[in-house]
Amino acid sequence: MRERRIGPIPVGEIGLGACLMSNAGRPDEGQAIATIHAALDAGVSLIDTADAYAISDEDFGHNELLVRRALATYGSGAAGVLVATKGGHTRPGGSAWAIDGTPEYLKGACRESLRRLGTATIGLYQLHWPDPRVPYSESVGALGELLDEGLVEMVGISNVDSTLIEIALDALGGRLASVQNELSISMRSSEAEVSLCAARDIAFLAYQPLGGRGSASNLGELHPVLRQIADDHDVSPQQVALAWLLTKGSNVIPIPGARRPATIVDSTQAGMVCLTPSEVDLLNRGHPD
């Protein structure tokens, strides 16, 4: 797999979003670990997780613990894997979700993530969501303190617009390694942020790159242009969707989710799909002629 960079760290151009292996409808642990191992076998070297990826508050931290077990059982081959986790999303009770972007909470959440992941430092620590009750510069400033303390090697932000990216850059003294927003053929609202990140040498991690819940399995029906191009290349519509995202800029790293080994293996083949300029134009417009 070809590589792209997050800060100074090279990673495979397709990462793995691990969320689906811990939320509702998740596979059993054996299948989940097999899925992560299949991703690593295929050249994935970025795994994106979060402390809040779980079914409920009683399950908090499930995904980080799962990633830890998967890497431990993979052996020495996991040494070069960059684990990116996130803090600031909370599970206040049952299956509910909430946000806490206070510096005190984020620092404590980072330490708990370190404990669950079983590492001395976190490769990439990301602020999961902006907290409207807390000035964004204060939330991001807490990540800067974690950098200064050596608890994290790089920091990123997620679910942000261009204004918040600029605030984060200022609060961190330019030390912003990544932005993670939703981006797919179905959700294109972050294209301005992709361009800003490219100009500032910031990696853009595209989550839900195959569309939201339930759309990955019927991409060809939702977007006939994908089916048309996929048939021409004898590949899956999912591979075409990811290949198109890779054309958005050398800073873009899609992180598709998966619950089965076959799903992530299919996604990792996207880099071998060579789209023509006319095909990219069709996908940019979102419809066939």
C-alpha cells in the first residue's frame, strides 16, 4: 500500500476506523480481532479508535481495549502501527451520548486512554467534538499541554469547520497534525476543510468515507455513477468511492469502518484503482452524463 503522512509519521493511504467493532451490532471479539489483523496484513498502519466507542456507559472504553488486544496478538508486526484515539465524547448513562470539552476532563480522559491502550504515549490524540459550553481554544489548549507533557506524540481535532481549524492552529502554535471530518461521495460538506488542511500541511482523516449507516452495502444503487465506473474497472463501488477520495489531495486518508475481514481487505485495494480524469470529473459532479 502506498503511504501518506500524519505529521512526520508515514501511514498507509487507507486506514481502519474501528468504531463498528464496538457499537450496536458489533461482531464477536474473535471476528473483530480477525478484522483488525486482516487490515494489518493488507498494509493498514493507522487504526482510529475512541474511548466512547461502546454500546453504553457500562461498556465505555470497549474499542480501545479491543484494539489493544488485537495488536498484542498480532505480534511484532504491530510495532509500526499508529493508533489514533479521541476524547471528549462521553456516555452519561445507558446508550446516551454527550460532550465534555473541559480541559480537566480531556486530560483525565487521555490518561484513561493510555491505561486502556497499555502504552506510555498515544500516537495521535484527537478532540472528538467541539463543546459549545467551552471556548474551543481552551479545549485544544489542553491537548497542547498533553503534548508538552509527552503523553501524546501528535494531536488532532474532529468534526470542525475552517474557523475552528484556525483557532486550533493558533492555540497549538501550529502543532496540529490532523483534522478528522466526515467526507464521502454522499457527504461533501468538508471539501473546504480539505483544502485548508492541504495548505497548512495537515492530514485530513475522512471518516464514514463510504457513507453513513447502511449506505456502504448499496453504494452502487445509491450512486449509479459509482456502479458504472466500478463495472468498467471490474472492482467494487466501495473501492471506487475510496479511490475518488484519494484524488482529493495527498493529505486525505480515508478510514473506512469494517466488521468483517473481507470488508476491510476490499477497501485496502482502493489505491490500485486508477481513475481517469473524466471519471474523477463524473464523481465530482456526482452523476453520469
